[in-house]
Amino acid sequence: MMKSLIFFMQIVFLFVLLSCSQEKTQPLVKPAIKVSENSRYLEYQDGNCFLWIGGTTWGMSEWMTREDINLYLDNRKEKGFNIVQVCLFWGKRQEDPVDFFINPVNSYGHKAFAETGGKPNALSPLVVDGGSPENPNDYWDHVDYILKAAKERNMIVGLLPVWGRRYVNGTHSPFSQQAFKIHEMKSYGKFLGERLKSFDNIIWVMGG
């Protein structure tokens, strides 16, 4: 089964490479991309193929300071990456590599959500007036910084709203808890859409 899956992924990757004309020149990243007419790959508005070359830092908004983010993005850009993959609510690891915090504070001591009954409340993102990406006073200011820093480097962010099996389905027992109900996700999604609508360098990813 695993060998068949690997073979299939190799074929898909080869198809994408062959679909991209090597004679065409294209800037490393142009956020305005779309699905091709045959629905087989992503492409730029002018028809040139977009090849997703991503680095994964699921917990960037939780673990990393602004300085860490700058260092990481500069490093990945130098290596030719055009996208970084980030989960907005991942769960910072504790000493046990498979354990996690249910509502972790980020590097600046801010939590993403208010809590109800000891669990994060998806209906109540913790937003405090007066902060900025450069001087965050809440979790979401720091998220703004990540997107802004990536945009300044002409990079896209593949953004997961939440790690699904950990917080929504609770299927990764004993290392997950069903903190969010399905109907609460709609409210959270509306919050994210309104909060981040000015950024044009996001590809939303349903994952985890």
C-alpha cells in the first residue's frame, strides 16, 4: 500500500514538472494564482505553472518570535522556497514530544482564545485593541506579522485554521481533545476571513 502511494505521488510530481514549460521565465512567487482549466495544477494568471515548494512550520505563530520568523523566512527564500505552511492553532509541544498544550501561549505570552471550562472557546478569539504586527499585544497581531513578513519576501503562506484531528474531531487519543464543535468553526472562519482579508498571499488549507 505504502509503495503504491509513493509511486502515485512520484507520478503526480512528474506530471506537474512536465506540465510547466521550462522555457518560460517566471518570478519565484506571484501570489495571484488560480486553478488550471483542466483542474490538474495551480498556475499564474498568465498561464505559467505554479510549483508549490513549501517549508512546514506548523507552530510558527506559537513558537517563534518576530526575529525567528525573519531568520526562517530569509533562509527559506534563499533556498528557493515559495510558500511556508503554518497552522494557526497547532498546540505547542511540551517536554513529551507527543504531548501538547490545549491553548498555548505564544512567544509573547498571548493565547489565541478565551477559555470556557478550561478549554479554548472558538467563539471568543482574544483580540486586544492598540497592538500592531511589530508591537503585538495579542496573539493575532503576531499572526499579522507572519503574513506581512512573508508578503515582504514575496512568499505565500499555506494557512491551516486549526489542526483538525487534535481540536475538532479529537481522534488522536490520548493526545487530543475535542475543544471545538463543528458549528463553532463557522464563527472562527468568519473571524479569520474578516481579520485577514487584506492579505493576498494566503492559500487556505484544510488539514490536520
